[in-house]
Amino acid sequence: MLVQHKRESLLDWLAIPLPGKRIVNEAVKYAPVRQVASNGGNVITVYQSRKMQREIRTESRHLEFPAGLIHEHNPDVLEFYPQPCRLKFEVIDGQGEIHQIDHTPDFLLITEKDLILEEWKSQSKLEGLARKYPWRYQLDPEGNWCSPCIELWLSPAHREYPLP
């Protein structure tokens, strides 16, 4: 885990804008921003992270838990925070319909090169979500799943207001 002044120096070096720094600083203080929960179809896991010097809870033993362990042992990941922030905003799809987004990413990763918000879902779950919400879940040209509306909303170049 980074000490505060090293984290701040890294965010400056990465040229992270103020809203992005706010997400990181709030994740450091408050993550997880909501308690993990079982809806009957998932298993909550808990482990003590040496890297993060805290307990890490995940909502899925088959996806999020292994992801947490990967981040724990990946030397490129300096810090990782489960349920790091809540993204709440509206988007307008291609047909002009307004959709409410209320999303809590699974992890925030801090590396020497990037800040990354991750969502861990199975391929079949993503395919179903893409059929139901094509404006939100898409495959990029390289075959990776992405959420263009969230990426656009987080992009400082496309936003006229600060993150909450």
C-alpha cells in the first residue's frame, strides 16, 4: 500500500484530473462504499490482504475473489480497492431515451501507469446484459468488454461538471 504522499505524487505524474484524484482519495478513505451482499446466488469471501493491510471482501468466489488474489500478487498493482466508488448519472442512448446509471465498480486498481475501474462478470452474464442494455455493455474492436457510456462520463474532456 502506498503512503499518501507517494500516491499523490503518482497521481500528479499520471496527470490525473481533480475528479479522478477525488475518486482515489475517497476510495482510500471509504472503500468499500457499500457492504458486499449475498443475493442467494453468490458467496461472500473475506481475506486479509498483505498488500492493502486490510480485510478484502468480495461478492463472488468464482470471479471477484480470484480477481482480488490476482491483484494481491500482481507486482504491477500498487493498490486495489473493492467497491471503490458509486457512479450515479444519466445517459441518453442512440434513440434519445434517458437511462439512469447507478453503478459500483468491483475494483479500483492503481498501477504505475494507470487508474483502472474493473467490473468482473461472466461472459454469459455480459452477453445477456449487452442484449438487454446495448448502449451500456459492448465489445470493443479488440474483443474486450467495455462500457462506453461510463468511460465517456468519466472522461474529463466530455464532462462539464465535476464528479460528486
